[in-house]
Amino acid sequence: MANNGQFQMLHTMVRVRDLDKSIDFYTRLLGMTLLRKREVPEAKYTNVFVGYGPEDTHAVLELTYNWDPENYDKGRNFGHLAFSVKNIYETCQKLMDAGVTINRPPREGRMAFVKSPDNISIELLQQGENLEISEPWSSMENIGSW
């Protein structure tokens, strides 16, 4: 599957235990810039994005701080790689046709998760506005984890 401008690397997500220390490490010590911060009280987490350039032209690092304490053993602190795609439905269909399991289908026309052959979570995000909700995606169940 050639890229042909269909995919763009967006970010890598890691979970952090101390958000303030992590922001300090990546910005002050590694020279990254704090690009944006978003608190999500209903899901009990905070996302911070840091990087070396504008998000629209450079991949960035997403620091996710889960408010409830968690032990990040066995690599759970690493979250996922994220790519934007021109058409989330066409991309997921091509992946399914190639034997890839869609772990989290794009039910809302916006976001899906698959796994790499090495079991790394890959987030796929629709470029621009969400696509119109359609079948079979809207009624597909989650499979496994991401």
C-alpha cells in the first residue's frame, strides 16, 4: 500500500506518572515546545502535546497523564502511534482485506485502532471533518485491546 499522501505521522503517545516533571523534562531539558494541553475530567486524564515544530508539519509527542494511579509495567507506558488518513473507511477496508484486525472500528467516522504485526497499537484519524456515519463500521464491536 503506497502512501500517495494518504498517511501522515501525527504523534507518539506515552503515559506519564508525573505530568509536571515530564513537561519539564521534554521542554526544558530536551528543548521541545509545549504545544497544547487538554484536561478531560469525565475520563480522568490530561493530554499534553510537545514537539519541535508546528503540529501540522511535524510529528509530536503526546504525554498522557491518567489521574487514577496505575503501575505501568510491561511497557504499558507506551501508548500508540497515530497517523492521519484521507479516508478512514477506505483505509480500514484495505487493512481488513489484507488480514488486519480492526480493534476499534471508526464508528463515528473519525478514529480507529489496529495493531502492528508486533502488537503495537496504531491510531488512525480521519483528516478534516468526520466522515458520515455508515455501516458496517457504526455497528462493529471492539476486538481485543488497543
